[in-house]
Amino acid sequence: MNNPVAFSRGCYVGSKVKEYTIGHITTSETVFPENFTSDWHYHVNPHFSHILSGGSQEIRGRKADQQIAGAGLYYYPGIVHQNVHYRPGTRIFNLEIADSFFSTYNIKIPPESLMYESNTVLNTGGLLRILKEHYYNDDCSILSIEQLSISLMDANPVIEKHYPEWTRQIINVMNDVWNEPLSLKELAAQVNIHPVTLSKYFTKYFSCTLGEYFRKIKVDRALSLIRSQKYSLTEIAYMSGFTDQAHFTKTFQQITGMLPKSYRKI
């Protein structure tokens, strides 16, 4: 690996199509030529991405992951990585947050471990609502983006070392059984705790109810299906565990602020 490139504020791999920088936050869309290979690089500021179409293979150290359309990603400052084998038509939405944002609002930068948590709900935790405001882009959007960026930090809690072990286990279990009709008692048994303990403390650690988290998982799973353009929205509703398209559409809009058909058109 040669000396990695440091990407300062507003600098990304790819060519920028739309970019807005106001205050502490920069939002942008970038596009990439097919089979492009980036330099080894890192971001100076915390950086979130949502892949709108295409994707690439991302290499971090000795590990390589396939990043596909619909994926939500987080990059901790200073973590070196490289992207290769960009697919045709790759487009990516970017959210970059300067250090001044965190000091102004007295909140913590999401830790490095969030990069490697495969079961996080970045998209449905607020990233898609920020994407919507980026494309809406009126004189109220920056206010909404700042508010939503604060909420994004709270909506994706990282399991701290002092948290009970069941908090890590329950997220893995919920992602494994996301489409199974489990009762509170059955779900608690999966992580060997009392149902009252799970009921009492889940919202404290994850800022939502168990049902709300399950809905986020289902919507998150629908995103890659929508971006693939291979299925109708009715098919996607059933594939994502919803009883019908109307329920899917209502839930999708409640969580993301967009209709599924509007997300598909971006």
C-alpha cells in the first residue's frame, strides 16, 4: 500500500454531481466509471454513504466486502480503505459531518466499531430521511438535515462494553428471525433473559420499541430489492415480510419519509 490519500471536507472518490455545504454538513452525490479503482484513502471527517445504484468491492486491510445498491455505510475518520471493480452506473449519496458539528451539539462521533457492525440500521435510522432532504433542497432542508443528523447518531447506538451481553445478542437474533412471528416471551428466551427485562430496557438502549426495530429491519431489507429494479413493489412487500403492499408503503413512508416509488425514482 502506498501512502493513502487524505480526503478533506468535500473530497470523495468519483465525480460529484450535486453538492451542498452549509454549516457543519456537506451532502453530495457522486458517480463512478465502470471498473474504476480508487487510491487507498481515508476520510478526515465522519462520513456516511448510501449506494443508489451499482456498487463496488471495498477493501479494508485484509478484508474485502461487496457493497451493493441500497446499502448504508459509515466511515470513521482515518480508516484506510480502497474501492475496486465499480459496477456500471454506480451512484452514491454522501453525508459528511465536520468536527465542529459534534463540538457544537456536544455529541460523540460514532465510533470506529460502527463501520463493522453488519446489523446496524443506518438507512432506516435516519440516513434516508437526510437523502430525501438533499434532493428536496429547499430553504428548510438544512434545518431538517441538522436535526436528522443528530437523530442519526442516537438511532444507531453502538453496543458499549458496559452494556449487558444480551444487547448484542438480541440484535443478531432479531436479524436472524426478522420474518418469524415471535412473542415477547419467545424472543426473550432466545437471549436467556426475562421478558420483563427485555421489555423494560430495550427502548433504553435502542431508542425504539422491539416492533419498531423489526419494522426498520424489514424496510432495510427492502432497499436493495427496490434499487435492483427487478421486482414490483408488491413483490418486494411480500419478500420483505409485509402482509400486503399497502402496509409496506405506509411503514416505508413512516420510517424513511418517502414512498417506495419515490425512493425508486431517485
